[in-house]
Amino acid sequence: ILVSSVPLLITGYLIPRKGNFDIKICYMKVALITGITGQDGAYLAEFLLNKGYEVHGVKRRSSLLNTDRIDHLYHDQHDSGLKFKLHYGDLTDSTNLIRLIQEVQPHEIYNLAAMSHVKVSFDTPEYTANADGIGVLRILEAVRLLGLTQKTRIYQASTSELYGLVQAVPQSETTPFYPRSPYAVAKLYGYWITVNYREAYNMYACNGILFNHESPIRGETFVTRKITRATSKIIYGLQDCLYLGNLSARRDWGHAKDYVEAMWLMLQQDKPEDFVIATGVTTTVREFVRMCFLQVGIEIEFSGKDANEKGVVIDIDEEKLLSMGLKPDTLRFGQTLVRVDEQYFRPTEVDLLIGDPTKANQKLGWMPKYNLEALVEDMMTTDMHLVKKDAYLKAGGYKPHNYFE
Ligand code: NDP
Ligand code: GDR
């Protein structure tokens, strides 16, 4: 029971114990999130603000505004009571990180910043190593150098990509790693340097080995969001075909909302440990595509092999389309809606990911609320809504302004 908030930064709770009540005084916790402008950063910031945290986020300078995902969290940055603050910074800049951590004095750091696209890491391997690997060291060293090892708890965003080439399934905290991309190799360094600082300096630092998690605010070039956006555009007649790479890859997909809760839980334990966070269900990219089209009343069947594989319309639920205000005549039986384009293949692929979240279920009490069907529905509903606006504007004759005319 909340009993006091005086002075402003202190809140008290009555904790029932053996029939009596303990009074626990808790200072308002301060969290620092790197990668706050990303998918997970946005969900985590909202989650921590709802828990009463003061939240500080690190954003990069960019030539265009990059805070779309978190703009709703502050209405007026001049509000003096604001518990949400953004700072410019970069994981490749040690002095910046040291200054920020010194200023913010966080109880918890969530290191979510990373060049997070596996395919792009083959094009930018050195930068990826610097940000995703050495960046983790910079955070750990900053905390150590500032004498905060006993105050500041650190969450490192590790990944199921560490498992890479399949050694055993389902993958758990004890499954050997075999990274298959510059991204995964950089993250492997991040994983081990976190373990090493925990053991060497007695720091509360832990790795969340998170399997793929998605949402309506997932980056548009990751496969799930690419599919939900393209499906919506095809249904509204704004795109003809969806081009994808490896349709046979299997992923264990969860919802980002569930996964940020697990990050927080990992930092609330008595001792720091590493945890796998996953649903325990794996699905092919091909099946994910099929589920998205089914959401809008189109059944597709895949035929052909490898680069020649195609997804073709075999059934149209006209009533469903009409109930959504759509005209079924833009689509026809036998139409090819999905094709393979080899430019999306990776030099080395991760074929199968399926996580075993037993440890997180048992020790953290963590259970996901979303299954894959609910995730697909959430993403498709949002993208259909967004694309509808573009379709209406186009139908109304709206043309974007051409700045270069
Ligand atoms: P996103 O790509 O959506 O977000 C990445 C964030 O990192 C963005 O805010 C980005 O800034 C920022 N960033 C990138 N490089 C730097 C840098 N050099 N310095 C400072 N900030 C930087 O990723 P997610 O939110 O999906 O993932 C969060 C973390 O979790 C990442 O570390 C990712 O590798 C890891 N992870 C993600 C999983 C997933 O399925 N989503 C699964 C397992 C791990 P900007 O907006 O300016 O680009
Ligand atoms: P992943 O996610 O590489 O698992 O990394 P992504 O969605 O990019 O790929 C998943 C699988 O889909 C296949 N695929 C395609 N991928 C993309 N992006 N675009 C395509 O057109 C396409 N066609 C098929 C891929 O080959 C792959 O097998 C994500 C990131 O969030 C990482 O940061 C995180 O660490 C891991 O998840 C867990």
C-alpha cells in the first residue's frame, strides 16, 4: 500500500509479513536506457515510467527527427516535473558515456543500443563490432571507473543469434554458442565481457538472451514488419508483390511488450544471472506470411523451390474483405503475391531458433501474454490502419510535395 510520498523523491510501501507489516522506504529509482529510440527502448521506457521510475534515454544525433516511437512519452520538455529526459550520446564514444552515467547516477542501466540488423552487419562489420561489442565494455568500464559497481545494475541485450549454427534444440542458457554473423560475433563479446565484469568486480550485470520479439513499432526492414506492411499495402492496392529471402528460416517470435518486462525482472533479483527469454514455439517465415494474409481473408499456397518459390492466391474470403471496407476485385485466384529475391539471402544463415524459457518461467515468474496469433493480429491491425491513410490520400488525389521541383 502506498503510504507516503514525502519528500517527493521517496515513496513508502507496507509489505505484509507473517501477519505484521514491514515499512519499506524506496527511493525513486533512476534508469538509463541506451537505444531508447528503438523498438525495445520505447516499450521499456513506457514500462518503467508506469512503475514510477525516472527514465533517462540516450539518443543519437540524426539529420531527421528519430524520436517517433517515444514522442508520446513527453508532451512538453520544459515541464520541470518531467520524469523522462533524453541525452545525446553514442556507444562508440567513451567520454560521452562516462559523463552521462556520472550525471544521471542510474540505479539501473539497460544497454539496448546496437546496430541490430543481422544482414546489414555483413556490410558494416567493423562498426558493428565497435558499437555492439566494445560499446558494452565502455558501459561496464564507465560504471567501474565511476565507483558505481555496488549501486548500478546493468542489463545487457544479448541475443538468440549467439546460438547461430544449430548445436541443440531447444536452446537454453547452457546451449553452446556458434555465432554466424558479424552482429552475432560482436554480441558474443558483449555477452562474455558482461559475465567477466560480474565475476571480476562483483557487479550486478546480466545478459538477457532474448529470442526474436516483434511489435507494431518493429523496424520496417525486419522480416515480420516487412511482411505485415507489404500485406497491408497489397490488400489496399498500393503494392503488387512481396519480395523476401529465405522463407524456410525458423524463428521463435514473441511480443516486445512481454520481453521488456523480463528485462526489468532480471534486474530485480537477489543475484545477477543470465536468462533465455522466448516463447518455446518456432515458425517458418513462410508460415508467418501465410498467417498475415489469412488475417485479411486471403489464403495463399507456396509452390516451387528456393529462388523460384512463389506464394499464390488460392482462396479469397470476399465477405471478410467487404466487412473491412475493401473491394475483393483487386485480387484474383492464381495471382502471385510473394516471390523470392536472392538479394535478401545472408552469406551465413541461422536456420532454426527455438528457445527454452524454463529458467525465466521458474525464477523470474515470467510468462508471455501474447502468442504468435495475437502478435500477428496486433501487427496486422496497426499496419492496415496506417496503410489505409495512404490509400485514402491517394484515392483523394493527394500528391506529396516535391521539394526539388
Ligand atoms: P532497434 O534496431 O529497434 O533499436 C536499436 C537502438 O539502438 C536504436 O535506438 C538506435 O538508434 C540505437 N543505436 C544504434 N547504434 C547506436 C550507437 N552507436 N550508439 C547509440 N545508440 C545506437 O533494436 P531493438 O529495439 O529491436 O533491439 C534492442 C536491443 O536488443 C538491440 O541491442 C538488439 O541487438 C537486441 N536484441 C533484439 C532482439 C529483437 O528481436 N528485437 C532480440 C535479441 C536482442 P537510432 O534510432 O538512432 O537508430
Ligand atoms: P533476425 O531478424 O536476423 O533473426 O535478427 P530478421 O527479421 O531480419 O530475419 C529473420 C529471418 O527472416 C529471414 N528473411 C528475411 N529477413 C529480412 N530482414 N528481410 C527479408 O526480406 C527476409 N526474407 C527472409 C532472414 O534470413 C532470417 O532468417 C533479429 C534482430 O532483431 C536481431 O537484432 C536480434 O538479435 C535477433 O532478431 C534475435
